[in-house]
Amino acid sequence: MNRYMKKVKDHYYHKARKEGYRARSVYKLQEADARFHFLKRGSNVLDLGACPGSWSRFAAQKVGHEGVVIAVDINKMEGLGPDVIFLRRDIFKLEPAELQEILPDGSRFDVVLSDMAPKTTGNRGVDHLRSMGLAETALWFAQSLLTPGKGAFYCKVFEGGELQSFRQQCQQVFQSVKTFKPKSSRSESVEIFLFCRNRRAES
Ligand SMILES: C[S@@+](CC[C@H](N)C(=O)[O-])C[C@H]1O[C@@H](n2cnc3c(N)ncnc32)[C@H](O)[C@@H]1O
């Protein structure tokens, strides 16, 4: 890490501490929302890979009491307050229907977020493939839970050979797919985000 990157890390780290967020990663969501405007008052949001909770907290602030944030993580998470419903689950052992049942009758999800990341091994190819497995599963949740003609899906992936194929899968499910690298994501990081909007009716 060079001196400039260290400075960037310090800036976002201290900003997050000052603003009461548990992780600097909150700005990767905040920047996307500032660009694409998808977190709205009253929205129902699913946050996959939510621990330690900065995305969930930001989403809960945006949707207000009229909306719902359901956060899922394989790890334990506490103390996010009454506005976030937390499920400690492995997404590979979870069904979309279980999440749909949590929403009030007649409600649907408006937004699916995934900041999921595998435990890194140091082998870039292995880490990429594991990240793709998480991202494809997140896409399946988005496809299953979002309303045709509507919805937003914001998903982290590690760059690598399968990314193009994943992007094509997203294009089959959504009318619009954009690649986004937030400023708060370190330039040397292999992570990149896809922002997808409007689930295709036929998907
Ligand atoms: C980078 S962190 C998320 C940070 C979060 N967005 C925030 O701002 O606080 C990635 C998370 O993905 C979770 N994760 C990885 N694999 C998972 C799985 N199979 N099921 C559920 N969560 C998973 C990890 O436990 C980890 O907490």
C-alpha cells in the first residue's frame, strides 16, 4: 500500500467512526446511492453479507420506519436497533421464500444488496470463483424477490475471468446493468460493484 492509499483508508475510516458507522465500507453504498438513487423512504431492502452492519444502518436511515431492512450474515451481529431484522444464516442454506415470509402480506422487496465476500485465501483465482458463487446466489435472491419491471440489485464481485459471464447473467435478469467502482473502494482492491435496475418481466 502506498502513501496515497493509506491516506484514503484513513480518511474513510475516520469519517465512518465520526459518523457512527461500524465500517468504512458504508461509503461504497452511500456513493452508489448518490449516483443511482435507489434507496427510498418506505423501501424494503435485503442486505446479504451484512456484518458488521454499516450498510444495514445506512439503508435503515434511508428507508425510515415505513420501510424494512432485513440483514443476513453467516456471522453474529447485534445492536443494530429495531429498524433492522437480522438473520444469522449461510445464504447457501437459505431460500428466498423464507425472506419473503418476513415481509408484511402483499409487500415485496425493492432492493437487494450484496457486499458478501469470501474468506480470502491469497489465491486470486480461488477467491474470484468463491466471490462469483456468492454473487450468483445473491442474483438468484434478487431474481426471486424483486418485482418484474422494478427493483434494484447492488452487488460486490471480485474481478476475474468469470466476471463477464456474471455480467451477462445480470443482463438476462435486469434491463440495466452498470459497473461501478466507488472512490471509497481502494484502487488496488479487486472488488468491483454491479448496479442493476428493473427486473425483466420474462426472467
Ligand atoms: C465485507 S463484509 C460486509 C460489510 C457490510 N456491508 C458492512 O458495511 O458492514 C462481507 C460479509 O459477507 C459475509 N458472508 C460471506 N459468506 C457468506 C455466506 N455464505 N452467507 C452469509 N454471509 C456471508 C461475511 O460473513 C462478511 O460479514
